[in-house]
Amino acid sequence: MATQKNDKKFRLNIKKAVKQNLSEIKKLSESKSNTCKIELNGDKNIFLSVSSFNGQHYIHIRSWKDGKPTKDGISLTEQMWWEIQRYSSELDDNILQLQQGNQDVNYKSHLGKNWHICVQSGYPFVNIRRYWTPPGTINIHPTKQGQILSFEMYNRLKDSFIDINKCIPDFDQFQPCYMQIDHANVLGALSCSTCNPTGYKDHTDLLV
């Protein structure tokens, strides 16, 4: 019974998130703060873009139609964008191994909030995807929310690092949450919903 309630709650949260995402997409299409737009795949009209909403900056990998963004795509926080750049060398190494025929490539790195970037043998692309932990289990599983990038698209994304970074105010001074002073405390790191989303609990009362 508890599992059914948790499943229902999860589905409701997903519907709420989708509705909120569609609202943010509409604001993106109308916003003058959409300062960057870089083509990743011209045939499918997939673009990399930057927007601001409620004081936060988001990096979008999204399909566009009639000059407006659609619901098909993902939105990344500044930290997720920062992590993609941090992991780019590791990704490049694993992509090279995959292209050389290595059948044991199984690379996955956490970008924050249960989003991962992955490269795996048998799948010739880079996968940026959200994961979740089903109730009563401890292993994470991929969801339908994500974006697949061909290696050509991924290379274009890498080539856009500098231009996109310039579009994000003060990004050259950005520090991920785990480099903040509150993460020096173990409980602080465990309480972080970005670093530890699956096991997140409010331990702030225990922090000294």
C-alpha cells in the first residue's frame, strides 16, 4: 500500500514538473534574456540556448519550431553545465574507447539532482538523462526525461562552451555547491539535494 502511494505521489510530481517546464518554455520563447542560441543539429532544429528566470540562469538543449522552443529537450542548471565541462575530458576518453571497439565502456557521471551524463558500449551517442529510485529499491533507473546527443552534436556542444559561458553572468566565478563551506561538513553534503538527491533529508538541525 505504501509503495502504491509513493508511486502515485511520484507520478503527480512528474506531472507537476512537466506543467512547470512547459510554463518555463513559454517564458523562454517570450523572454528577451534568451541571449544565446547555437545550432547543434540543423536537420532536427535542436539548439543550445541560455535564458534567465526568477534570477536563475538555465542552459537549454531543445528542439525549436517556428522560431520558438518546444517541450522536446532539457534544461540544465548552471552547476550541471559546469559539470559537463568538468567531465568533458573523461567523456572524450570513453568516446574514443567506444569508437575503437571497446565493448566494456560504461561511463556515467552525476551532474546533480539525479541527472547523469553517460556513454556506453553498444550505444553510439552521449546520453544526458534524469534518473530516479523506485520506492523500496536502492538502485537508480533512467527516466524518459533526457537528451541524446550524437557525437557530432556533442562536439558542437563542446565547441560552444566559451560562447555559452560568456552569456551567463559571472559564470567565470561560478563554484559548484560541493565547493561551498557548508559541504565541508559531512552532514552538509548529505543534506544537499543537488549532490545527494536520492537520499536527501533535512539535517540542518544537526549542523553546527
